[in-house]
Amino acid sequence: MAELSTNAAIQAEKAATVAEVHEKLKAAKVAIVTEYRGLTVAQMTRLRREMRQAAGEYHVIKNTMARRALKDTAYGDLGPLLDGPNGWVFGFEDPVLVSKTLIKFIEENEKLTIKGALFEGEFMDQAKVKVLSQMPSKPELQAKLLALMQAPATQLVRLMQEPAAMMARLLESVRKQKESQS
């Protein structure tokens, strides 16, 4: 009897994990499958911390649970990558920032490799994820947009001030010329 309740509890826990991963996949803007074989616990902890700072998450999920969670999501094409130990990166806000963080970590720790990713319905290998990481992030794009929006106003103010500045320079040159004559 105790064995049945233990099995039921395990099954309920697995179902909850599958549901949680399914919700993460629905909310994610990018999902990246990695192979983490050879990383130490300290390195994994650092990777998770860096991902959280980039508005992402890193999880190790059993393949059978991941396959179940992939059903009815946009990330079903990642199913064939599920062999061996896999780590999952979920990016929720800025996919570029998450990929930059991951690529930077991979450059420092060659044992972590990217098996594949899915972003906006497109399958990406490690090279494409690297290209994504080289794009400007959302804050960088916002700063550029703000600069572009402010540029016309700045130029307008400068243009409006120019006649007065020209008059001031003309008066100053007339004053200097009169001083030199006297």
C-alpha cells in the first residue's frame, strides 16, 4: 500500500514538472538545448546565475519529461536533439541578451555546447545562435532609437539658435575692429 502511494506521489511530481516546463516553453521567446557534460557544479551555478541576470533560466530536464512538455508548443522541433544529458536555456524577455550571455559562457567553458535552438519558429545551430548574440540587445536598440528620435529636435534647436549666434559673432568682430582702429 505504501508503495502505491509513493508511486502516485512520484507520478504527480513528474506531471507537475512536465506542466511547469510546458508553461516555460509557452512563455519563452527562445529555447536553446545544450550539452553540459563536463561542467562542474560551480560552473553550472554560475551559468544559472548569469542566465537569471539576463532574464532567462537554465534547467536540466530529463529527456522523457522534456519530450512530453514539448507537445503542443512551438518548440516541438527540438525533440530530435534530446539524447544524452541536456540543459535547457529559456529566454523570456530579450533573446539576444540570453544568447550573448550563453555564448560568452561557452567561450570561457568549452565543455558546454549548443545542440540547437528555436527562435521565432526557426531552428538554429550553434553558429546561428552566435550570430543572434552579435545583434544589438533590446536596451541597445532602445538607446539608438531614442538618439534617432532626439536628433531632429537637437538639430532644430541648433538651427534656431544659429541666426542669433551669427549676429553675436558679427557684433564681436565689429567691436574688435573698432578697438583696433582706436
